[in-house]
Amino acid sequence: MKTRLVRVLVLAMVGVAVFASAAWAVTASSQAATGVTVAYARADGNGHVDSFGGKGTSRVTAAGTSPTVVTFTGNYPTGLTLNKVIIQATPYAFSGREATNAYPCGRLTTTTIQVCVFNFDTGTSANSLEPFWINIYIGR
């Protein structure tokens, strides 16, 4: 009787663990559509893209200075709006005085996201051609 009770308790605990794991997995996968980095790149004001990636991103180009227009190409969520695009941009800060400002500009579709990046020296207000990093998230 004691052995049977122990077996039942062990099976119940295993069942709870499996159920809890499955419930967590469902929650995690439902969150994967939002809040993930759909596009990221390291580029500079000379139009060079050193590296890129992100969920759905297959190509990145950069052109121009002040602003540098960074174009991400790939497969992005439907219903994409400016209110859902979250951009994080960070300057290389070689001199310690660079700053970066970025905002969506140009195309914003299920295949293209364009971002304008202003990279400048805070001491002189001159354009900086130094590298910058940019991350794009899609919010809810």
C-alpha cells in the first residue's frame, strides 16, 4: 500500500512538472512573435554594414550620411505600424562624444524596415562616420 501511494505521488509530481513545462512553453512561444529582435546591424556613416541578423532579416544595406538610411529586408510581422516599432541605437563612441539618434523613416512593410540614423559628435555637432549598432524590436 505504501509503495503504491509513493508511485501515485511520483506520477502526480511528474504530471505536474510536465504540465507546468508545457504551459511555460506555450507562454514562451506566444511571446516570441513580439518583443524579439527582428533586425539588428553594425554599420557606419560610410555605408558599410559589418554584420547583421535578427528574426526574419535576410539583408541589410546602409547609405548616406546625416542621416544614414539603414534598410532591413526580410519577412516581418503583418500589421506592422510605427507604434509597434522599437529602435535602440548605440554609437561606437570612439572619442567618447558620439551620440546616435534613430527613427523609422521611409518604408515600413512586411518585407522592409527603413531606419534613419543620425550619428554625430556632441562636442562639434559634426556628422560622425564612426560605427553604430542598431536593434529593432516589434512590440505589442
